[in-house]
Amino acid sequence: MNAVRRRFVPRLAVLAALACAVAAPPLAAQYPRSYPTPPASELPQPEQPPLRACFLLSELGGSELRRRPAEGCDRQVSPAATFELAAALAALDASVVRATGASNGQTLESALAYSSPEYFRDIDRQMGATRMGEYLNRFGYGNADTRGGGEYWNGGSLRISPNEQMRFLQRLFGDQLPVSRQSMMSVRESLEPPGYVVSSRGRVIAASGAMTGGVPPMIKTGAVDADNESVRWQVGMLTRDNRKYVYVSCVTGPLGLAQNAAEIVASHELRNAGVQ
């Protein structure tokens, strides 16, 4: 298995730390060029979205162990690069790609590890929006809306909630999705590194050593800024003492939200749950 991922505060302290990492978005002049631009204080100010965080932890195939906050994890947002898990499953099952084959010089394993935009844009072109939407419906993947065109998974029409992400991951890691078992195994193996990595925007930036206990996590991240809102994801599975745990961390807020916002929340909550 090749490179993939990273390491994995009280709640108010976590959100306060994230809030400090938010940069104010630039103002856009909304006046004709023939008129002088008024002072910044007089320009229309876009409404800032609130800072929200959702963390879910469940045992694989078992009960929910942690939900922070108690409510609010049903809001659908852009999946960003976490969509690549569903896209890879669909493409493998439809024989659009092969687990061991290469496209544009990349294998599925490296494309998932580095969140290659070109690789998954190519998958989308070959699959077509209609067929991809049919697979997403079968997966129960959010609103399964691929009609927006372009990268509908990066700030476009496709939306998924943390609750829906958790159900999808439980089925992926539990061999319960309506695709071939080999497809699910290939995707999981692509998320199973010999150690773990630290990443930014879904891309590997530094390798690290083996995880405590000898079993590395399977992690996928995602980050996108769209519609005046930042969306940050970290999802994955951990193995501790022969027990498997699936988790979802999602943080949304004003543009400029720290790239590792979901990791900050996940690390705090996993530590408190005693599974990191």
C-alpha cells in the first residue's frame, strides 16, 4: 500500500481556535466603473456564514459512539474531494478504470492519495453525469445531483450531510454497497498506507511514521471555498485493539477557514473518545 494520509480544544475552545484562523474575504466592488468606488466601509458587505462543526464516531457495523453537537449534522454541503471515494467505486464497478491501471500517468491509488483533479475529471467525462448520478442514488450519496455541470462535487450541485457521509462510509467499509466486493476492496486498499501522511487540501505534504498500535488509519480529506462559504472534511476509519471505528468530521464557516479545521476537530474528539 502506498502513501495516503495524516494524523488525526473543549468544543468551544476548538471553535474559537478555528474562528481565529478565518480571514475576512475580499470586498468586491459592485459599482459601474464610471463612478468612483466608495470607501470600503460603504460597500455592501456579504453576510458571513456562521462557523459550524459536526463530528460523528461509530463502531463499524455497530452503534454510534459520539456526536458533537447533538443536533445539526444533517445539513448538506459540498463533498469536495471526499466525493472521490464514491467516484472511484462507480468507475471501478462500471469498468471505466482498473484498480491497477494508469490514466494520465496516475493509478487509482495515487489519484486517491493526492486528490488528483485531472484523474477524477476524466472519470466524470467517461462515466457521464447521468450514469454517475445513478450510482450515487444507489449509494444513497447525499442529493446525488450531478446536473450542475463542471465539478459538481466541488461547490456545485452535489451536496451531502455528515450523517449521509457516515452511512456511506459504514457501507463502504462494511462491504454493503451495491457494487462488486472487489471494487470496494480496491478503494479501501487505496486508503491503507504503510504509515500515515500529513496533507493539505487533500494533497500529501509530509510523510510520518507508523501509527501507534501498528495499524494506520484510512483517511480522506476534502476542502472547497464556494458560495461565500468554506467547507472542510476529514473522514475515515481507525482500528484500535481489533475494533474498527468510522468517523466523520465536517467544519464550515467564512471564507478563509483553516485548511486543517476538520482535522483539528477530529483529533480533539478522537482523543476524548479514547480511540486515537
